[in-house]
Amino acid sequence: MADMRFLTDAPRFLLFTGKGGVGKTSVACAGAVALARRGRRVLLVSTDPASNLGHVFGLRVGATRTVVPSLPGLSLLEIDPQETAAAYRERIIGPVRNLLPAKEIETITEQLSGSCTTEIASFNEFTALLADNVGDEFDHIVFDTAPTGHTIRLLQLPGAWTEFLDRGTGDASCLGPLTGLDKQRADYAAAVAALRDPSRSRLVLVARAHTAALAEIARTRTELADTGIDGAHLVLNALLPAADDDDPLADALRRREQSALARMPRTLASLPRDQIELAATDIIGVDALTTFFDRRENAAGPPHQPIAAPEAPLAALVDELAEGGCGLVLCVGKGGVGKTTTAAALAVALAARGHDVHLTTTDPAAHVHTTLDDGIANLEVSRIDPAEATAAYRERVLTTKGAALDAAGRAALAEDLRSPCIEEVAVFQAFSRVVHEARRRFVIVDTAPTGHTLLLLDATGSYHREIARQLGDSRAYTTPLMRLRDPAHTKVVVVTLPERTPVLEATELAADLERAGIRPWAWVINNSLAAAGPTAPLLRRRAIREVDEISRVTAGPPARLAVVPTQVTDPTGVAALAALAGTPCDNARLGAR
């Protein structure tokens, strides 16, 4: 553990970020355990809306601090979006509940029930910790953040809200009355100062030796450096160790990793670096976290039990989708499980069969365009870009609502539209247009990682409740949520990896969707070593453990299943994606659109 450079002379704040699925949470948890074992008082905080600290430590973790029994120097905290938003609403509504009419309280409550309020409430908790409101109680505060796109927005928000409040002249914002924001203003300024001071904060960029993961983390570093947040360290996680195992799959995976490292972006190559070998087992519990940086377990002999993975090709899902002729397909799941690849493979396969297809993404860190190396006839590829959607929304509101206002009114409206939370509203509206578009062609959506997607669905639910409240039974209406709940219109594909934590998170996501009246249509278990049939001892031990996780998925509520084997090469490009979905894609069908 002493050899981990990112823990050497660790500052008060350590922020771990990375593309989903790279092991960011495991690295952050192991780092926090290492510091606590050195006698430091550590608070480990998850800012991920789909946090899994509880799974890793085997404890119930929530919005109040939980001390790890076997390691009293370590406390855990999850900034739970729903609990935090409820407490935030109560702080605003509580003082006026007995002063205003019940109808007005109901209206305010509804206005504060959307995803914007949820995001801001969580953000306030985050900045309060950075503003050092916990005093000297802890030596280190370790943040396990959401996947990169969500984290970039989170880390940029302190500066954005500081600027908005400095300019603000209106009466209210999503945060509540502007006149009561002096404390928040001070916290935001303190958070900005802490994030920009390398003696107080260290940004730990976690990646795997994959081209896409390295490219994304390089973009993250650049975007945050542009806001003054730097002082980064790089951790390369889950590297396949060198071995004389005579396994073609292992050899190919090693070559792929070495190729990605050789072409690492220059902005990463210059950073202080740590490397961690691939673990043979799941990292669950304090004991496993204590030895996380030590891979002596990998020297164990090869297991002899057989590996039995079900035959469940992705092509079977394509066959059934194609029968419908059109519709919405939402690929959902934890970051890094292969949602983008799955969505692109389905889109290419349907387009290759002659269907009109639109492939889009709601992920702030989207790389769907890089997954396709060329165009293909019948396929349109787009992205719901938060910045573009926000700019278009502001222009639309100023043109419509602002047309009847005088100069002062337009100026006040323009100021309101500069609020950072306007982005959530704009992205929801863009998503709504995509939902309705699926009535006439296939729309395949690569969604953001779980937490961000749930916030988007929360906005969809809030809009539905508002429309229902306004219209009641007076006229017919169809909201985006109603279309998402319609199995004839929407097919939800839950994508996961055959590992304990991703399966648990995917199961919880499926339950969340069920509670919202949205039933998963199919499960895709991606990157399965068990389905690839390795012979290398380390990969076989991982493959054997996968079989139990696949069984957990099939033991749940009935749904279609596809198991995608680990690929020797990155499944990028039209031909590779078509092959992944079991669809021939001849050159005659290729062509930009």
C-alpha cells in the first residue's frame, strides 16, 4: 500500500473519478481503508446517485455517517439524492407551511419535486463538505464520485452557481429565495477554493487500459483543468498480469491493453501513475479492500471445475425487435457495462435489415460516434448534448415567453435562464422529443449511467404529474412517461456485467423502473469470460464466479436474456458491431447519412 503514489502525502480531500466500470469505487474504498489503517480519521463519501458503498462494505449506508465496525477510523456516507432532496424541500417549505394556503404549499412542493431540485440538494451537501463544515473531525475526506460526465458537471457547479449568484438580481431560483443564499454563496466560494488548491485537493483519475476509458479520462482532466481543478494522479486499474498461460484470449487481451497504453493521450502520460493488477475475485469487505493493492492471490493454481454459460445470442433480441417495425429501445445500466456498445450493435443490426433507425445518447460523456467508424444506410446518429440543448431551450423561451415582455422583463427572464439547473430542463425536453419520435421509426437510446438516468426519469415523472394535475379529466393527453410505460412503444434493455456489484446495481435499477411502471424487456450480460471459454488460470477463476452472477439474473422476474462473450478486439466499427449482433453487414449497405 505504501507504494501507491496517489496516497503519498495525501491532502485533506481526495476525489476519485473515471469512466463507469473501471473500478473507481474499489480504488476509492481501498484508498480510504489504507489511510484509516495508517491511523488517519477518514470520511468516505459517495456522490454517485447509484452509489454502492453499502455493497462493498456489507453495511447499510445512507445519508447519515456509518462507522465501519472493524475499522473505527473510517466512516461512510452516501449523499442520497431522494433523502437529500426531501430534507432540502422541508427547509424551504417548513417555515411557511402554516403561513400560506394549502393550495399554494402544494404548488411549491410540486415545483420542488423535479430532478433539478434533487441535483441541487445533493450538490449543496457536496459543497458543504468541501467548505470544511465538518471541522477537524476528519483528517481526510475521500469522494467516490459518479462516472465522468456527471462528475464534470458536479465539479463545475460550484463556480457556475457562484457566478450566477454574483450576477443574480431576481427574487428566486431553484435554490430558494436569492436573499437567503449568503451561506450557500460562502460555501460555493470555499468549495471552489478547495478544489483549485492542490495542497488541499487531489483529483485521482481511474481508468482501465482501454482506448475509450483513457480518452474519456483525458477529456475529463482537460475540462476540469480549464476550470482551475488540476493536481491529478492517474491510476490504471485491472491490468492483466504477464503470464505464460498459453491462452489465445489472454494473449489478445494483453496486446489490446499494451496497445492502448502505448497510445495513451499525452495529457495522461505526464501524470504521476499507479498500476493495479486485475483481481481474481470480487472486492467485497474490509479484508478484500485491505489487500486490494496486493495481488499475491493471483499466484493460486488453476481451478478444475467446468464453466457453463447459457447460449443466449444478442441476435435473438434483434430478431424480436425487428418484428415491431419501430419503437423506442432504452439501453440502461451502470456506467462501463457496455450500454454504448449494446445500443450501437442493436442500431446497426436493425439498420442493416433495412429499418429506419436513429441512435442517440443522453450520456454527458457520450462517445457513441467513436463506436462507429463509418456511416451505414438507414442509420442516423446523434447526441443530446447538454450545452446545445440548453442554448436552444434558452433561445426558444426568450423567443416565445419573452416576446410579450418589456426590456426589464426580458432581462430578468434571461438572467433566470442562466441558472445552471436550466440544463436539466433542456435535456428533458430533448429526451421527450426522442421518445415521441419512436412512433414512426426505431430510436435506440444509449442512456447515461444509472444515477443520471434516474434523475432524467424523475424529471419525466414530475412533468407527467404536472400535466395530470393541470388537465385532469378535461382532455386526453399523452406524456413521455406514458410512452415509457407502454411495452408496445418502449423496450427497456438492462445492460450489466457478470460481476457481483454490477448485477446488484442492475437489479436495483430494474426494481426502480418497475416502481415507476416501466418493466424491463430484456437483460444483456456483457463481456462474459464464461461465454468466451478462457484457459488462463486467472481468467478461469473469474469466469467460474460469473456463472453464479448470471444465475442471479435469470432467477429474477422473467425477461429475455442475451450473454455477450468477451471480445478479443474492441467491438468498434460497423462491421464489428454487426457481427456482435449476429447480423451480416455487406459493403453495399454502408454509406454516410
